Amino acid sequence: MIQRVMSEIKRLRLLVLLLTVSVTGLNYHAASSSSDEGVNRANTTLIENDEILKLNAEMRGMVDLYIKPINDEERRAQALYDLMFGSDKLAIRYDNSNTKTAIETIESRSGNCISLANAFIAMGRYADLDVGYLHVDVPDDWQRESDLYYQFRHISAAVRIPSNETLGIEFDWMGGMNSARTRLLTDEHGFSAFYSNRGVELLMQDDMDAAMAHMLRAIEIDPDNSNNWTNLGVAYRRLNQLDKAEHAYQQALRRNRSDLSALNNLAILYQMTGKTKDAEKYSKKLERYRRKNPYYMIELSKQEIEKGHYSKALRWAKRAIKKHSGEHEFYYVAAKAYAYLGDTDKAMLHLELAEEYAHQSLNRDRYSRKLELLRDMHKSEN
């Protein structure tokens, strides 16, 4: 879907391809460990940077046939999107299981967000479009697998066009970008995300040699990215190389003192090694930063609702809305708290706001149904 959106990128006119989840940040859940042995990175063959955006004959042929004959850059970008995702063309589907090069993505007809960005950028540049990587800030989203939590980040692609408008392309599973902050990334940042993601995938497969090789390449390309250092720390932690893990976490915090993953992992590391004062110090820092995060506030609000503490829940929801007024879920949680407190008018008002800010049709429909039910209840009470 193409829509006109507001962009916070300084005076750049972008066609934004909103892709999906990637660039993982890791957290340890338990004090489990793997072998104490080192890893042998010399035997790992890494894909070179220039292979990430390489094209094959099929890709060049499709661009020559469907994209290059179009003169207008905006229409050319739209045609590329249609080529990649149209049901009558490549019909590429989203798959978060593997990070792929541009060629691998086209050949498999699937990929995660970085994979899709690689394919779009590679073919876009061959089509003479000014296209590059884009970072999209999204709400914290954590999932657990075995002894690890992993956090999603989002990488997409952006095309500069001559007009004075910013045109956004989004997918239903991504949600709207009207309230999302975005920033352009260099190719090096995009390549670093590619290697970091592959490293995390290999770590989850317990292929530690290859995982470490990819994570170290990510740091070599982008040493100022705290996520890269945090992930390296988790890899060392899994190998039970605790001194190296501590060093990596500290390096992450030197780059970003509010890196919640690094703070959490350091607190766990110090706790398990008996350094209770250090553990307490980083736990307190973690809690301070969390309490400034509106998404953490809304989680606290949900917890209070589950406990039946509806006034406390409402206070946390209000604080979250004050911090970030464009998030539909915040209004929905506030509406639930108001409903439990018996304030139907304010509950309906906040459900209307949730519906207004929801970009995915699934969420809008859900809020609409709940709003109708609440209105019916309100009529029957009166």
C-alpha cells in the first residue's frame, strides 16, 4: 500500500518501503552456559560486502523489462514494489527465519526485512533509483527462544524522489509509520545489520564459530552500534567466557548508556558471579531507563489491570500517552482501565482514539467492535 506520510528525515523526500522485523538484540533469560572452549573463526567463510547487493541475470532482466522503460521515478519505484510483491509477479513473502542476500531473496521468493531491503535496493539501483537503507523506530517487541530473549528492530529501504512529498509503502503486518521516527542508514550500517542478524541466527543454531565470525564482522563495519556489542557479549556468555562478555557489555554501554539489553545482561552477569553490589547498581539503572519508556509504562498498566488495581493501571496508561500520544494500544489500555472503573464515557473516548491511531485494519476493526459493544452497554444503562 502506498500512502503519503510525514517524515522526520531532514528535508529528504522519500518513498519508504516499510519492511518487517529484523536486527536482533539479545538478552539472557537463565544462567545456563555452553562450552568454555574458544571458537575457531578462521574456518568460517563470510559473504563479502559486495555480494549482499549483487544481482543475477534474472534480476537484471526483470528490471530491464518492467522497470527501466518507466520515466517517472515515483512510478518506477511503485513498479519495483509491484514486481517484488505483486501476486502476478514475484510474489515475495515475508519470512523472518533467515537473513539473505538480494539474490537469495529473489531466488527463494522470501525474506525478512533486511533481505527484502537488500533485494529492493539492489534492483532499485540497477533501475537508476536513488535508494538506500532506512531504520524505522518501532515499539519494543521481545520474544523468547530457549534461554534467550530477542528483541526486534526494523530495517527498510528508502528512495529519494524529486517531488516535495514523502510517499510511504507499508505492509499490513508492519503497521503505520505516521508516528514512527526514521533515519537514513549508510550501506555500511545496512551491511552491519546483515552480519549481526546472521550471527544471531547462527548463535540460536549453536554454530558458535560462524556466529562469532559474523558478529565480529558486524562490529568491524559498525563499531559504534551498541546492539552489535551486546550480541557479542551474549555469544561470549553462552561460551562461559564471562570476562569477555563483561567487556562487550561495557563497550555497548560506552556507545549507548541506555542500552537496556546491555544493562540487563550486565546485571544478570554480576548476579551470577556474586558481584551483588554491581548487579544492584545496573538493575537500578535498568529500572530508571525502563520507567522513562512509554512501552514499559503500558506493560506496567496491563499488569495492574490483571491485579485488579485499575486506578494504578490508569495512571501508568496516562503517563504512557503523555510520553507518546500516537500509539493506539496506549488508548486501548486506558479505555480498559476506565471501563473497569465504571467511567463508560471516557472508556468510549479512548477507544475512539485507539481506533483513530490504529493503522492496521485488523486493529481498527477490533477497536470498532469493542466500541460498538461499549456503546450498546452505555445505551442500555441509560
